[in-house]
Amino acid sequence: MNSDANEPFWRTKSLDEMDAAEWESLCDGCGRCCLVKLQDEDTEAIAYTDIGCKLLDDDGCRCRDYPNRQAQVPDCVRLTPQTVRALDWLPPSCAYRLVEEGRDLYWWHHLVSGDRDSVHAAGVSVRGKVAALEDELPLEDFIEHMVRWPLRLPRGAIRRLAKAVPLNAAAAPSAASPRKR
């Protein structure tokens, strides 16, 4: 990828080229990937639920024990450039997915807005949408909690996206701006 000092790193680097700090900063804190997903045994189709991982802080939309999450939740998926490419269930708003697809970050992402709460204000995060944590319900009840909203962008966020004007043109690209390859 081309490197331009005036462009933000997510527009000039591939996921593989990012350092650890850049990689971690890509997470917008929406918590959508921390929702329990169910897989149909026959079709292998994935369905989201409104049930959070037992480590999800459903108000802050972050993991309560991020450094030790895989020891506590063995099926927690650690995102790497390779897993991002392989996973088909990452939400459409996921910054890792967007960068991998050569798309730009949305206006609510803290790297664009400068505010970690903009993801919540846009209605993109799971705040207020989690029915329970996985250790609060019996497994047989999970199917009753299947939802489609994690795979959609909120209407208000889409409307604002169309009207978005960057606060700082150098740091805040529009969502339609292509990333350099």
C-alpha cells in the first residue's frame, strides 16, 4: 500500500501492515462481535442473538477481561488479519472488515469522530440491546433470542452517513472515500 503522511493509517495500510496499537485502535467498541451466535448444524448458517458473551460489559460494550478472554471463554475468536478474511459473520460496520474490503471507516468510529461515545450515540453499539449474558440463560432458551439487527446498520446512522461532513478533513474521511491500495 502507498504511504501518505496526510492520510490516516487505516487508509494507507493493510491489516497485515498495522502495528499492535493501530490494530487495537480499529475496534470501535460496538460489542456486536461479542454477541452469541448460533450455527445451524445442517446448513452451517450463522444467526446472531441478543445474548452477550459472559465477559461483555453491555453498557460499556467492551470485554471485562480482554487480556484473559480466551482463557475464560475458549471459543472467543481472536481477530487477526487471517481470521478477519475467513469470518463471514463480522458485522457490516466492523472496522476490521471495512479495512479488509478497502472501505473507509464510518463517521461514528472514534478514529474519525474523535469521540469513543459516538458509536453509542449512532445506535451502532449493543448498549441497551443485550437481553442477557450467556451465563444467565439456559442454552435451550438461546434460539428464542435470535435477532437480525447486528447485521444491519441503524437507520439514523445511515441518514447521518449521507449528510456527514468531516470535522477535520485530514483526520475524518467521508464514508465513501476510497482507501489507497
